[in-house]
Amino acid sequence: MLAPHVRELVLERDEPFAFEAGQWVSLVLPAAGESVRRSYSIASEPDGTGRFEIAVTRVEGGPGSKYLHDATIGAELTVVGPQGFFTRSREQAAPTLFVGTGTGVAPLRSLLRDAIGAGEARPLWLLFGVRTEGDILYREELDALAARHPNVRVFYTLSRPHEGWAGRTGYVQTHVRELWAELVARGEGAPHAYVCGLHRMVGSVRDVLRKELGATRAQVHSERYD
């Protein structure tokens, strides 16, 4: 369990599974007496093996997420994919601001780890928003990456902080302006933003970047999961 309602699943097939960081797969699940298809972003980076990871939120009344949360080791699933264009050019290697909420951090984790593995030295910053501190997925790992790599920074913001929380608060869009301005001021090239989460958040962040901060269409990349 990554959080009270989020489960990490590791899937593996006998042959290598080729995908690009940031892509997603569809799972065909035998749930509720029929086959249902649910899509999940790949949370791990490509490593040339047949293994990959996903993060699944248990949805009340959702047959697909219930099946996956109840699944046991050794269960066999049909996977369709990979699919999607929420990918990042290694050759470009621009300073990057990743912005995600909830399980929207999954493809950002894939992109971040892939960039680190490629030895990128330009800034790789993650702004991650959740409701409460207990909802922060992959926290120990993300903090460790930031500690080991000077170009990696991770910022958490809580919309429902508990008393004593000393970090950022509010929605991610309230912090984008500050971090984007800092990336621009560093003068290491035009930054790019990768935004993933629910439709409303993605739209708000895109508006801040495009309409207020003057980012071009080519600098802003987004993926919605609702």
C-alpha cells in the first residue's frame, strides 16, 4: 500500500516489455461477472525487462479497482499497450517542472527516474499535491532521489494540512508561478512543464503557465485521467 487507498502493483511478463516513460496501459479485468477495461499510467521507468509498476486507487463501487486491490501474487492479466504521448525527449533535456496530484504522480515518477537514469544534469523539479500528508505517494523514494541528485527537487503541498505541517499548503497551481519563475531565472534554457492529474487541476495549471507566465504550447505537456 502506497497510501490508505492506493495500492502498488508490479506486473511482469516472460518477454521484455518495451514502453516509453510517461505512457499508460489498459488492463482487461474479469470484474463484476464481465470483462472491464481500465487504464493506468506506468509508474516505473523502462529498464529493458518485462516488469513494470502501476498505482491503483480503490474507488468505492468500482469493480476494476476492487479486483486489482483484491488480486493476489500470480494472478494473470491481459494488458493492452503501451499507449500515450505524454513522453519526454531525452535529447531535449530541458529544465523541467513536473506537476502532479494524487496518482497523477505515477507517470511523472516514470519520467523523473528515466531522466535521472540517463544522467541529466539540468533541473528536474517535482511539485506534488495531495490532500493530507498520509496521501503522499513514494515519499521516501522521492526524498532520497532529491538527496542524492543536486538537480532534483521535490515540493509537497497539502490541501488539507494537519496542525504542525510545516510545508506548502493549498493547490499546486498556487505554487507554479514561483517555481516556474525560478527555473526561468536560472538561465539554463527554456523550461518545460509536465502536468498530470484531474481535468480541473490540469486546466488550471495550463492557464497559469500559458496565459499568465507566457509559456508556449510546446513547453507545456499534460495528461488527464478523468
